[in-house]
Amino acid sequence: MIAGNLRVAGVIVLFNPPETVMANIRSYVHQIETLYVVNNSDVGDPILERELIALGNVIYLANLGNPGQAHALNRGILAALEAGADFILTMDQDSRARPSLVSQMLAVLDEIPGGDVAILAPFHLTKLSPTPPPSRWQEVFTTMTSGNLLKADAYRKAGPFREELFLDFVDVEYCLRLRNNDFRIIQVNGALLDHSWANMTENSFLGRRVVHLNYPPFRWYYIARNFCYVYAIYKSVFPESYRLHRRFVLKQAVWALIFERSKLLKLKMMFIGLRDFKTNRLGKLKYSDLQSVKGNESGSQKI
């Protein structure tokens, strides 16, 4: 897509993609110039690859062996930059765009004072956030990766996503780094993205509605480790963001231990994540650590 003088490409990271992935991609592929599909699955999918290439403006990049979300994002973004993109739409495989998502976000650029916008973000429609605010746009501390328009010049200045984080809090760290470089993150509330965040489940606790993520155990390793790592860097700089994320993580951990299956395994993965933070061990969760806490059906979860 060329909006005025702005060239917009897109990057989506796949990992064992759901059956809905093609429908999700079709919801926005016509809104951008080129979509770079980075497949992080352990094995290739030639049928999916053919379907993607048949769309006409898709470049397929295989990352066999899952080197992590951050690595895949960097690979796709660098390809888009080399092709001359001014903005890069970053997408998750579980997200579906509403019509004109990209143009709606770009339309607010002229309304925002200053030229320091790094990310234009949509409003993510989830069970946790079913209704957008009434304002046309607002500045936010951080945003999820999916649906964002990342400015190419901001990426060049701030540098690539931190690949050592591998998964979880990759987006938070990047947003805080951008803000630490005097960039702004703008959420466009009228630009709606239907986002299937984890396997969200609703329950009732003491008479009130509770929404929890139902993450598999291995995700709690990355959440615990990377939350501590990121805010060891940024806690003193952005204390309000730290308090918001701490509250969210602690609340979701409590709901996981009350409502979800594999409670003991999830708790063990949290402690391993904390241990690795303290010893500064980053990157992909070691298979030996996963096996050491294996004790039920979730213990063999691939990552």
C-alpha cells in the first residue's frame, strides 16, 4: 500500500498456525504493499506456502527450528526496510483486521503534534478489552505487537527487537526502549483489531467476572523471566508501566493457579524463569529444564 507518499509493508510471524490463519491474513493483505510471512514452525508447510504465495503480494520466509518471535520479527522487518517501507504492519497469526485498519491509523498522523511517533497501534478487541475508549486516539505506555504500524526510522534508531528474550515481553521491552528514545506510541481507538489472545477463559470469583489467559506451562517461564529482566532495566524510568504490568502478571498468575489445569507445572516454570533471571540466562528455554519438571501431559509441550 502506498498512502500518500508512505509505503506500508507487513510482517507476520507463524508458529504452528491455526486453521483460521489464511482468513486472518486475507483481512489485511490488500491493505499493504507486501506481506513478509516468517514461518517459525518446526517443520515446513508446503500447502500453506502455496496458498500464501498465490495471494500475489506475499514473500514467504522459512525459519525452521523456531529461533523465537523477536528473531522472526527482525528478519521480516529488515526485508521490508530493504524494499523501502516507511511503516511496517506487525501481525500475529491469531489477529484479524477490520476494513481500512491501516488507513485509519495513518489518518491520525497529521493530528498528532510533533514528529516523534514510532508506533501507531490499533485497539485490540479481546475479552479483557471488549470496548474501545471514546477518544479518537491516545498515547499509551506499551502495546501488543499485533496490528501495529512501526515507523521505519524509529526502528533504525532504536535497533532490533531483543532476540535473547525469545518470547513474551518482547513487545513491552521494545515499546519502553522507544519511549526511552523520546518516541511516542499512539493508540488509534477507532482502528479495531480482533485479537485472539491466548485461550482466554471466563470464570467467576467471589461474585465477579474473571478473565484468564490459559497459557501453557512453558509460557509462564518466559513471562516470569522476561518481566523481571525488562523491568530491571526500565522500572526506575517508567515506574507506572512497571506497576501496571506487575499487577497484571500477578493477577494472571493467581488465576492460573486457581482455575487452570497443570497448576504445579506452571508454578515450577515460574520459579525456573525467576532462577534464570537471577543467573542472567536468556534465550530459549532449555529442553532439559522442561524435562526436569515433566510430570503430566503438558510437560512435553514444544516451544
